[in-house]
Amino acid sequence: MRSRPACSRAEHGSPVCESGGVQPGDTTPPTDADRSDLSIGVGPYAGPWPADERLDPDLLAGGDRRNVVDEYRYWRQDAIVADLDARRHEFHVAVENWGHDFNIGSVIRTANAFNAKAFHIVGKRRWNRRGAMVTDRYQHEYHHPTVQDLVAWAGPHGEIHPGLPLIGIDNLPGSTAIELAELPRRCVLVFGQEGPGLTDEMRAACVEVLHITQFGSTRSINAGAAAAIAMHTWVRQHATI
Ligand SMILES: C[S@@+](CC[C@H](N)C(=O)[O-])C[C@H]1O[C@@H](n2cnc3c(N)ncnc32)[C@H](O)[C@@H]1O
């Protein structure tokens, strides 16, 4: 099987990265803590190796300590991505990245857990991968330098995915309770960063903004927690359980 290119360029000119991993110049490489923890995963494969091209000879020989579900033990990374590709959900996840918010990794990890179609980083290309726990390697990653680049990619006149609505997730004035909303099956769930939340430009680009209803005194919940609730709302409405 061939591995995917680390980076490609979309026709509309915005740089697009797929199946991220560590990008050139990224000084915050992911810590695959599980890889070195011998209490996690499985050791070398015992017995004759199965004849299955999805399996990685190095993992069979040395053991598999990666952060993957048991059914993917010993699988090659590109085989796992291909298997996930065959059943990805119809929602995308986008995160504004203007200030290296450390919460982004958590959002990306959850996008993997719920098998989002892809994730999108809007703003700075480099993002803090630590909290992603290497889950970004099994996903499709797009980078959009500006909000307008994301709009061009997804909006009604977008060339690649025309008409994919941007759904803002933030507790802003005029937003609707997500608990009462019906999420479109095909959509991009867009999250803001700690502090400012969604930018005015992103807010204007969204067809609607949904908030997670709160009952306490804090202004907001953690962006990673909010992303998990929003993605799970999509799952509850559309996924086959
Ligand atoms: C810390 S919040 C930002 C700001 C927030 N709008 C405020 O007024 O303080 C960072 C991000 O987390 C998400 N978030 C946090 N609490 C949320 C909530 N109750 N409903 C929806 N999204 C929320 C949003 O994506 C938001 O952009």
C-alpha cells in the first residue's frame, strides 16, 4: 500500500495538508506516550505471522504500543486510515488557530474518536499537537490560512465541497441551543479558541451558531469539552449505533 503525501495544494490555492503527523518546522512533536509504555498494547506476535497485507512486519516483530483500538493491533498506519476512510461520518471539524490554543489537540482527538470526515485548522498552520495523542495521523488534515479560505473550500461557491454549511459552536448572543437544534448530516462544526471564541469573521461565515446550554457561573466550558459535546450531538442524531 502506498502512503499518502504529507502535503498537497488545493486547486483554489490554499495549502492543504493531509494525514498530518508532524509538519516541517513543528517544534511541538506529539508524544506517543503509549508507544513507550510496555503496559499498553501488545508485545511481539506469537506464532506464525498471518498472511495479511494490512499487518506491519515491524509491529508484528516488536509489538504494538500505539493508541489504537484492539481491532487495529499490528495494522499498518495506512491500512487503518483506509479502513476508517471507508466509514467516516459526514461531519467535518474546524478550529480557529490564531494563538496556539493548547485545547486544539483535544478537539482533534475527539474528531478521531467519532470518525469525522476531516479536520481543518484555520489560521496559523502550526498547532499544538500534544493533546491529540497522535490521533491526527489517522485523519485527513486541511489547513486554511484565513476564514475566507475555509469558506472557499466549503461554501456555496466552493469548488471542492460546494454547499457544506459551516455551523459555529459558541455561546454568543443570538446563538441557538444545540439541545434543541437539528444538525445537518453534512456540515462543518466550527470551534473558536480560548478567550475570544469565534472571530467575527468566522461567525459571519457560519449559517448558524449553536451554544451548549450552561447552568453555572462560568462564562464558558473548555473548548475541548464543548467540541466533544457538539460532535456527540451529531453522533446521537445521525450515526448508526
Ligand atoms: C472559552 S470559549 C470562548 C469564549 C466565549 N464565547 C466567551 O464568551 O467567553 C472557547 C471555545 O469553546 C467553545 N465553547 C465553550 N463553551 C461553549 C458553550 N457553552 N457552547 C458552545 N461552545 C462553547 C466555543 O467553540 C468557543 O469558541
